[in-house]
Amino acid sequence: MKYKMIVTDMDDTLLNSEGRISRENKNAIMKAQEMGIKFVLASGRPTFAMKEFAKELELDRYGSYMLSYNGAIITECATDKIWLEEKLTVEDAHKIYDLSKEHDVHLLTYVDEEITAETTNKYIDVEVDLTGMPYRKVECFKSTVTEPVVKCIMLEKPEYLKEVEKKLNELLKGEYSLAISKPFFLEVMKKGIDKGASLLKLAHKLGIKPEEIISVGDSYNDMTMLELVGMPVAVENAKVEVKNMAKFISTSHNNHALKTVIEKFII
């Protein structure tokens, strides 16, 4: 199979433990792009927190795209224009807030390019560190969220958050898209929004068939984009469930996983 696109998750997949793209990964990615391969970043991160990596990989020069907020937004790198945007309504966000209170978990969202929440918590600190976005602690979530938002994140200890995910899936019956990214992040988005659904829309726009795509990931929110493509790849440090659906297990995020994939399937 001649692959035409590589789509990769960022944290714990493309990025190493220091939050960087290794020189080995970068060199391989640049070579693949020079060969005409589309290289796409797909992350739960806000768009703001992906742009420096897109710039480092020159995605604008090669006419590529970013899927941010777990696919709720697709951005064309060359023009910085948003090609797709799907948001939760204000009513949705307020309902999710009520659910977070009922299940005793922290909740954050993004308002005016700020991470916004009523509480402080070590898991919120992780999102602040990952994204580099300012954090705004507010007195009242509902009075602050007065416009549609891209997504909300529930945050708590991993073992408890898995229980919450199960309960909410039973309670909501598909009313929203739920996905665990990091073990302590349960992301809530508009129904039908996930990395896989947005990837299919982008591939259709570019005239690329699903079987011509390689997807690389490590966590639960990557599974939708792995199950839809010709070559689903898990990194060595991926969750067991992700490895089980992969056709190839690459090296770890700390051992140049994208370089390994590109050398095996492209070069």
C-alpha cells in the first residue's frame, strides 16, 4: 500500500517526555513531507498549544492541517484559517458543569483563550503546563460561560475518572462524545466529534482514502482515528487497548516513534 498521509497524536506519541519533537523524528518527518506525504497533527490540545510544533515541522509550507480539541477544530496551517469548527452550546456546557458537580470532579473549559475553572487542582496545573495558556479561576462557571465552547474537561484521579466515564456513558446514551486523553482528563465534546470523524472529513477534502492513511497514537482518545485507517499504529508506551487494535507497535515516544514508523512504511 502506498500511504499518502500520516496523522499523529502529540503528547506521549510525537512528543517525548520533555514535551519536544526529537531531532530524529523531525528529520524523518521532513523527509516524508518532501516525498509528498501529508503530515497532520491531531491532539486534544487547544489550537494555540499546537502552533509552535506545526511551525517547527513547516506544516504551512507543505499545505497541511491541525486537528485540535480532539477534532472539534481543523485549521489549515498555510492560511491559519479554521476549516471546521464544532462547539458545545452554552446550555451543553452548563449541563456538563452540573454533571461534574453531581459526580464530584473538577471541570475546566476555554474562554477567550484562557483555561477557565472554579477550582484549583494539580490536574488543572498539568493542562496549564501542557498548553502554556493562562489560567483564570472564576467564582461562577455558569455566569462566565455565556458563549459556546469547544469542549469541557473533567479532571480527577484516573481510577475514579474511569468510573465516571462509564456512568456518564450509561446516563447520556451518546448525547455527547466522551474520551479519556490523559488518564486524569475526561474530555466532553459535541456529539459525533472525535479525532476519527474529523480525520475522515479532512481526508475526503484532500481526496485521500482511509486505507491510504497511517494513524499513530497512545491513548483512548486516539482509538477512533486508529480504527478508521489502513495502518493503525500504537507507540510502545500506549494503553493496552490501543495496542490491541494496532497493526504495528512502534518504539516509544522517548525513542523516536515517528521515525520508526516513517522508516518502515514510507522510506
